[in-house]
Amino acid sequence: MSEFNLDHLKSALADNGQSHLLQFWSELDNEHKTLLYNDLKSINFDKINRYFTACMSPGDSDQQIDEHMKPIPAEIFSSVTRAGASLKQWEQDGLKQVADNKVCVLLLAGGQGTRLGVTYPKGMFDVGLPSGKTLYQLQAERLLALQRKAEQVYGKSCVVPWYIMTSERTQEPTEEFFAKHNYFGLKKENVVLFEQHMLPCVNFDGKIILDTKWGVSRAPDGNGGLYLALGTSGILQDMGKRGIDDIHVYCVDNILVKMADPTFIGFCRSKGANCGAKVVEKAYPTEAVGVLCRLYDRYQVVEYSEIQLHTAERRNSDGRITFSAGNICNHYFTLEFLTNIVNDHENELKHHVARKKIAFIDETGQRVTPEKPNGIKMEKFVFDVFQFSFKFAVWEVLREDEFSPLKNSDHAQRDNASTARHCLYSLHHRYVLNAGGQFIGEDGLPMPHIPSQKSSDVSYPVVCEISPLVSYCGENLESLVKGKEFTPPLLIDESWLKNAEKNNEQ
């Protein structure tokens, strides 16, 4: 075919050990030949081979890693349970940044809800709350609530732009979902979607996998693909035009996430940090969570599988786990730091191996769905830029207040819709109790604040949901609930407020 420079393509494939990608060429019609030709011409095969070689090469042994791990220095660390009077000051400082239009949030939302058992983006998932709200709606309303809070305190209107990194597979449904729901009350121009890049999937020998006879299998390049996408999408320039200084980055699946948390922002700024991480204390030494520490005198996250047992079980003189800072993908960056990463360090970030079950076209031309991992997706991690920060800060929060990821279907025992929903109920239940409210059971008797065997007839957690439009994180509830009794399920939203106002007028 004259429109195809097939000799040149065949040469490039042969030079890089990928000639198999044309094995079905003679079977294709002209339309599908065009699709395959354009697909293959878009790939830098030499670069893919280098990525594969680098991420498959053996790194340091667990013993070597252990020998170089050091705990986080006390001077860059603080905790919500030990900060004392500084908490209020940090919150005020962070809220002032919000009021001055200096803060934005950046959501990592490139993954589909495959492990949840759905084919659409995770953010569109209905967790089963009384309100029926999705993760996207909860997060949008928390942004609205934060903007209103800053406006009330500082007396001027403000905007917290919401940048959402999608992927080839989640961009269109996410756009349609937000448009359908009128951006949940946010202005369209302040919800900015951009796509991360895709990389070919390869088998364990580095051969690119065919998804169809006329196209290769691709996957998003990991949440660390953020930095390449920032450099090619114009997002950094948009942030600069808006006057942004502070950027809160988080993953979509945490139902308890505090959007643009002013306390976190204020803490990082108080440390003069250009990069920061919000962490939770490990529940037990062998918990399957990455650990934030110093490694080779750089800040890094070490995967739990890379830490030897004796290191994981190390404790300080006060009995606390030495390497206790559990990573929850909740980060702070300055715009200056991100710009430096994109311009000077993005190419230094290594890909990691994710062994997956990847559908493929076999030698007979049949599409096969494997029952066990048969290939790898090459991914970068968002936290791999920590190593480039020499002004770092670590903020520890309570897991029960701020972290409950939604990763699995209810067939799994943890990190599913039920556990996420229950964590939100528990948090909001405590909000009401702390504001002076009381829950009573169907028998009219007060429900114990803490369940016990004696109260086995009472359902826990208490079903209690508070709309972010009523309270961002537990404030402004005392006038609504103090001295009052409630029978669960309780949904405090704007409709509830209107009914309460009517009852007060009667």
C-alpha cells in the first residue's frame, strides 16, 4: 500500500524486537491497516524498551534498603494529636490562602472502577449513602463548603480550582458526568480536566501486547504520570495565571478526604516546605501500606513488601513503631516545586512494574483473557518526586477522621463500599455527639456512644450522614443539634435544615 511506509516501520520494529506486531497485517482491510499503522507509528519503541529494561532490572535487596532507612526527622513532622495550639493557627493560615485564591486541588482519577466491579470511573460510584451521593459529588460539595467557610471568615469571595487528571478511558465519561450534574454547583471554568498519557503493555519478555489485531494494549502510566501530563497539558500555566501557590494532590477513592485541607496547607507553609505528605500511623507493624522515611538521605516511600520483618517491627523508646508513617496518597506541593519537577526531573522518575492479567491476541488471532498475570503495566508513582525536595514536611492525621479508601467490591473484606460508608457514618456520628446531640434507639433509650456486647441489639455504626454543604468538617453543628435527640438513620442536609427552620417557626 503506497500510503504506508511499511519498510520503515518493519525496520523500526525489527530493531526493537517487536516484529510480531505486524503478524496479522495481511488479514486486515485497509481501514484496520490504517488504524494499526498509525498506532504503531505513535510509539517510540526504543523508549519503551528502555523503560522495560530499567523497571525490570534488580534494585537493592531488602537488606540493603533496610540498612539505609531512617525515620522522619522530628523537626519536619507534626501530628494532629500533638500539635496543640498550633492547630488553630495553621488552619487560619491555610484558610487565608484559600480566601486569597492561592490554593487549588488536583485529583488523580485516571483509573476505572474495575476492582469495584464497575466499568466506569471510580468517582462516579454510588457508595450507598442515604443521600445517594457519589465520590465526585461529595468532593465537589466539600470544595463549595470550604470556599463558603473562607468567605465567611475573611469576607471576600474566593475560588479553589479543581484540576482532575483523567485517562483515555475515563476522560469522556467524567466530562459527561460533571456536565449532566451541572458540576455540582461549581463553575464549569473552575473544573479543569486533563488526560494522563498511556503506555503500551508488555509481556514478561518485553514484547508489546496486541489488544486487537489492529491495535496494541495500553494502560495509563500510573499516578506519577501526573508530571508528564502537567508538562504537556498547559495546566501549570493555567495555575500560574490564576495566581496559585499551594496545590493539594489526592486520589479519588478516599471517601473521607478533606479537600484543600487548610490545616495541612498551613502546617506545610509554617515549615517553609515545597513538598509535603499527609500520613496515618500504621495500625500494626506488618500492615500492607507504603512507609514514608528517609532512604539514602532522600525522602521516599518504601513499599511494605520491601521491608524486612525486623525493621517493620522496630519500636522507639516510647513504644511507637519506628517506621510508622503510612502513605495515603495525600500530598502538598508548591507551584514552584511542581514546575521544577516537570522541567528538570520528570525524565529521572523510574517506572515500576505492575504485574497484571492483560487480555491479548494469541498466535491464532483469538483474543484471550488470562486467568493469571501474563504481562506488566509500567507505571510511575506520584510520590517518587519526594526525593527532589529538601524542604519537606510530614503531617500525621487520624485514620478514622481522614482515610478510608474505596478499592474493592463488597466481596473483599476491606476497603470496599461497606467499610467506606461505615467510616463516614462513624465520623459524622462523632460530629453530632461532639456538637451536643444524642442518638436514641427505637425503644426511646439513649444509644451508647461506644458499642458493647450489652448493646448488641443496637445497630452500629449509627447511620448518620451530614452534607458537606452543612458542615465542612464538623463545624457549625452545635446550633443545629445541641440538646436534641435523633433516631437513626439521620441525614442532615439542606432539606433537613429547611424543615428544622419551619419547625422552629411553628
